[in-house]
Amino acid sequence: MKNLKIGTRLGIGFALVLALMACIAGIGVFRLQGVGDAVQEMVQRSLVKERLAAHWLLNTSSNSVRTFALVKSNDAEVQEYLQKQMSKTSAGISETQARLEAMLDSPEEQAISADIKEKRSQYVGLRNAILKLKAEGRQDEAARLTNDKLVPMLEVYDASIRGMLTHQAERIDKAADAVDSLNRAGRMNVIVLAVAALLLGAVLAWLLTRSITRPLTEAVRVAQTVADGNLTSRIESSSRDETGQLMLALKNMNASLATVVSGVRQGTDAIATASGEIAAGNQDLSS
């Protein structure tokens, strides 16, 4: 790494930190998408199906009460009113059934729906037969069938609808658990990556600072030594980055200065020798 340019090292360090930040953002978006999908599944499907089943159960209960009242009533006007209300509610139940069946997306749901459909067909068939007996004036027979067969059949029909409610409630609970799990996993992933990014940033900052400041400190020391007139420093350059180039330049400068000083010293010595010889010659001439 010491042979890389300082700008390259800084770029790599920042790129690694930014890459981790991008990973954090990506994982956060991915987890949020998972939470959104789970919530959508819960709200737009399971919850809707549960409400449809609950509406079906409520309407069935309402019609059963009207059936019992109609069997016991001898008032033609009341019977006509109850018949109209029952027909209207039955049409609503059929619509609810169609909407629910269109949303079923698992074999288990389809099996439950088929069971409800069968139980409803049996219940409605017996109910219509009882109402026919009632219309024919066979009051006692209609009452006996109501108590002996229609009530137990209604309980079975009711239980089958409640089975769908229970199934949808379980799916809602599972979706809620999935949302919680995705939320916790996403939070943990973000925390771990954030800590990793902080640690990586700290390590890279320390390494980059150390790789830059140590050679610069050495370069300052060498320059100060040269400035003090000491040209005997041993200058080594072990890198090819900007600080390594600076150390090499200082080494060459130190060598050049040493050569210059040596040349000056030799010239000075030659001048001194020549001066001595001239002085000696002058002395010989004067004597």
C-alpha cells in the first residue's frame, strides 16, 4: 500500500467506507420491502378473507334466527317480511362466498371453503324443505325437523365457517411474526454493518494517517539536519508515493550538496596550498 499514491490511498479508503454505507442502505431497503410485502399480505389478503368469513358467519346467524322465527310465526305479513329478508341475506352470503373463493390461494383454504360450501348446501336445502312444510301447513313436522335436524346442521355449518376464521387468524399471526422477524433482522443487520463501517473507517483513518505523517516527519527531520549543515545523514526511500519521491529528492539534494561542499573544500585547500607556496617564494626572494 505504501507504493500507492496518497490520492489513490485516500480514494480506496473512502470507497470502502462508502461501499459499506451503500450496503447498509441496500439492506435497509430490502428489509423494508420485505416488511411491506408481509404487511400487504396480511392487510390485503388474510385480513380481508377473515372479514369476509366473519361477515358470512354473521349473516348466517341472522338468517338462522329469521328461520326459527318464521317456523314459529303464524302471521302471514311477518312471514312475508322474514322471507324477503332471508332472501336478501342469502344473496349477500352468496356474494361473500364468491369473493372469498376468488381470494383463496392455498390447498388448505380451498379444502375449508369446499367444506363450508357443502355444509351450506345441506343446510339451505333442509331449511327450504322445512319452509315448504310450513307453507303447506304442516307446522308440527316443520318444527320437529327444525329442532332435530336443522339446529345440529346449523352448528356444523357454523363450525365450518369458524374454521375459515381460525385459519385466517393463524395466517395473520404468522404474517405479524414475519414482520417482527424482518424488522429485528433488518435492525441487527444495519447495526452490525454500521459498527463495521465505523471500525473500518477508524482503521483506515489510522493507517492512512500513519502512512502519510511518518514519512513526512522523517522528511522534515532530514531537511532540518541538512539546514543545520549536517550532510552525513543516511536517507532511505522505501516507497514510490509522493513522500517517497520527496525523500528521494532530499537524498539527491543531500548528495549534491555534499559534492558541492567537497568541491569547495578541495578548492579552498588548493588555494591555501598555492598561497603558502607563493608566500614561501616571496620570502626566498626577499632574502
